[in-house]
Amino acid sequence: MSKSKVNNRSRILATCRDLMNEEGAQAIGTTRLCEELEISPGNLYYHFKNKEEIVRALFAQLEEEFRCAFGQEPPPVLTPKVFADFYIKTLDVAYDNRFFFSGLLHLLRQDDVLAADYRRLQEWALEGLAAVAEQAAIEDHLRIPRSKKRYRSIAINTWLIWSNWVRYLEITKSGETISRADMVLGIEQIFDVLSGYLEPSYEAAVRRRLKVVR
């Protein structure tokens, strides 16, 4: 594929993500996208057959960004900075792709392939979150949960906040622009949930880190 065709494909994806972030996934169709890009429908359909293919490609980018932010290997030492930055980086991914989490249920209901891809990423994330919690316990930063699900329970609670925070903000702010600072509040909410498990001095150090990046 030529460089110009690759650039056109990238431009379509970037423009579509920007528009959907501003107006919502359901509000943007291929006609509107062509108008914004000032290209013909044929040019768009050369790269993507329909809107569903565009959303799948955007999700593939989201997944790559998320896995990179999450990290493929556990850190050697889970310092307060590493622990805080882990959540900061992943919520930045949610912010950059907020259209997806805003319209999550609708998008997954519309596309079985996308739904399967999302469930796969969700399970991978839950396993990783449980592993982070377990590492924190091994390093004496977190007490072992009494729940039968143990670290899995912490992972699920964390994921529920992470994946639903954009929708919570949209409902709460009611038409106002969502900022990155709003997303940092989501991280603070995660640590409010974790505070019952975290060793106090470790939690305090993590929260100091959050104040620096807010």
C-alpha cells in the first residue's frame, strides 16, 4: 500500500475519533465523515466498507494503546509512582477514546465481532489487574481481601470504575466538556475503593503522585 493511501486511512481514523469524541459515536455516520474530510464516499469506502469497520479499526488502536499503557510484564517493584502511573496511563487511553466508552453498550450490540474483541480485552485486563493487586500484597502494600474472589474482586471493582467513568461524567456534567482533570478524579475514585486494602503510608504516597499529575 502506498504512503498516501496509508496516510488517508490514518486521517480517516483520526478524524472519525475526534468527531465521535466530540459528538458521540451514534451521531457520526459515513456521510458526515466524508463531509468533514472533504473526500468522496468512494475514497472512504476504498479503506472501510462501512462505519462498523472504522469502529473496529479504532478499537484495535485503543487496544494497542491500552496494552502498551498497561504493560506486558509486571514491574520489578511496585513503587507508589509506578502504581499511580499505571492507572494514569490507562485512564488517559480511556480519555483519548471516550466515544467508545460513552457508547459502549450500543457499539457492542451493533457488532458481534467488536463485542468478542472487547470481551477478550476485558478478560486480559482483569487478569492483569488481579496480578497487580497480588503483587502489591506480596510487597506488603495491600492486605489480602477476605472475599472468595480475592484479587479478582479488586480487579472487577477497578475495571467497573475505569470502563464506566466516562459515562458517569457525561451524566453528571450534562453537556459540559469532559477534561483530563475529570479523568484524574476517576483515578482518585479507584483509590477510594482501594483505600480499605492499601497500607496507609503507601496510599498517601500514591495520592501525592496523583496531585502532581492532576
